[in-house]
Amino acid sequence: MVQTTSSPKKIDIQLTPMRISEGVPLAGFNLAASESIATAPTGSSLVLHPGEPSELIVQVKNLVQHNLRLTLRVEGFPAEWCQIVTEARELPPGAQMDAVVYFQIPATFFEDQEALRPGNKEQLELNFRSRVVIHIDPDTEREQIQNADFGLYIRPHSAYMDFLPVLYREVDFIGRFMKIFEEAYQPVIDSFNVMWANLDPLTAPRALLPFLAHWVAWPVDSIWNLHTSRRLIRRAVEIYRWRGTRKGLRLYLHLYTNLPLDEHLPNEAEKHISITEPFGQSFVLQQAQLGEAVLGGGQSYHFVVRLRPEHPNSINEQLVRRIIDQEKPAFCTYELFIENPSAV
């Protein structure tokens, strides 16, 4: 912690940055002829990443035997980047006070490129020679000023530096150089991390739906809205697997009507999508049981479909008949009833 103070020395100033870069530019090591490098030692250097908050702790100790009134300010960079919070303005003899300087660089610092405007040498300034200035007994004739310098460096956050040996992380130029490759290749890497979303019909872009439908041999039909099309394409293989069965027909009608499957209800007639076979009272052969065979009492290969929507006229009957004709066995006949609830 280096201090630059005036004589006589009334206070002791120590600066403690909360983020110290492993690769701070060295004094006199200019990467470009026009680039200004702060000459503050590494221990008093603070590195800021746009969009990420950081802090600088300023410790002030009273070295004289009387109370001191203090006023603190920071200069050397745009004032809107920081906010100063102090414990008190008056410091008793031998006491120590901590002040916190909160820094917040705009997240769009590199995108805005304010320093590239005409008249600003067309160069983005990244290194600032900053200073903490403390006014002792302000508003009096005895007012004195003491200050402490520190370097303020703005750097983009680079995750690629974590893959390098520590020796290379200590070089500021390498960190800035690696950021170029990160900006170029990271979007491609990120696209692989979310590739699953492009292959899921529920999250894929609309333009990819015909391609995904072709994968599962599902016909693209304009009668379906976008949400229903996504659900049907996603469950297409399951629909194929159960085609011609009660379970397959109920699943298809569920995906279209969004009515619940009601698998927890044991009575088929109570379900929102009810598919029953109209068996009547047939011959009774004492205790004999012939599996699923029926001796009279009903129409062969016939079933009844009842839909019980919550809202009236919310189901297209022609579309439902089209689904049933497509999914049922060719030799079966059926009846369809849509029990629209009465309007309240």
C-alpha cells in the first residue's frame, strides 16, 4: 500500500483492492505507443470487469493528537463509475476509519466505445491513473490535502485464462489476446450446449418443425395450430406404437383436445375421454367364463367415444372423426358423442 502524502503527515492511508488481477500491466511496459499505462504499483491496482461490481477499501488512521474532519473523493476516471461510503467525517486521535469505494462499470462499456468518438484520439482507454484525495479539516484555513495513487484497469472477463498455466496468467497481454479467441469461438461452443433445444419439438424454432416431423414420418398438416403440432411431433413414435388400440386413440385425442387422460379413474365411463364397448346382458353359462368372448348382447367390433370438455364448442367434431378414422382398425365401427356443458 503506497501513500503519497504532504508534510506534515497527519493521517496514514492504506488502499486494499478487493480484486487484483494476476496480470496487471507493468510500469513502462507499453503495449502500444499511444496507450497510457498507470504507473501505480501492482499492490495498489484494481481490475474492473464491465457489469461486475468491485470495491476498494480505504483505511485512514489519525496520527495526531486532536480530532480531524475528513472529506474523501476519488478522481482520475468518470465519476459515475463509483460511489463512496464512509463511516464518519470526524476521526478521533489514534482512531482508524474505513471507507469503501464501490465501482460499477457499465456492462456495455466495450460495445458503446465512447472513447472512440472523434476528438478522443480514436482509442478506447482501458488504464486509468487514479487517486484517492482526502481533505483534512475542509472549509478552514488549516485545510490540508493528502492523497494515495492507485491504478484502475478495465479488462473483459475471460474464462479461457483458467485453462492456461499460472505463468501465462501473469501476463496482461495474454489475457487480452485470449479474449479475442473467446469472442470468436465461444458462440459456436455455446450453440452446442443448447443443441438439444433445437432437436426437441417443444423448443425447436418453428422453421425446424418440418424437418423434425420428417424424422418421425409425421405429416405436416395446416389444420393443427403450432402448439398442437409440437406436441404431436414429439409423441409421434408413441402414437405409432399404440395405433389401433384404446390407449393409442385416447393419447391422440388427449394431445389434440388437451383433455386429461384420467388414468387414475378405474371406471372408463367417468373419464373425460371415454372409449367403451356397448356390451349388453348376454347369455349366462352358470360359472363358465370365455375370456373376452361375448355370446350376443352387443354389436361386434363397435365402440363408443365420449368427450367431456369443460367449455362448450371447444372441440372440432370433424377433426375428431378424422382422428378416429385414422387410428381405429379398418373393420371397426364407432359412435361419437361430445357432451358440451351448458353455458352458465
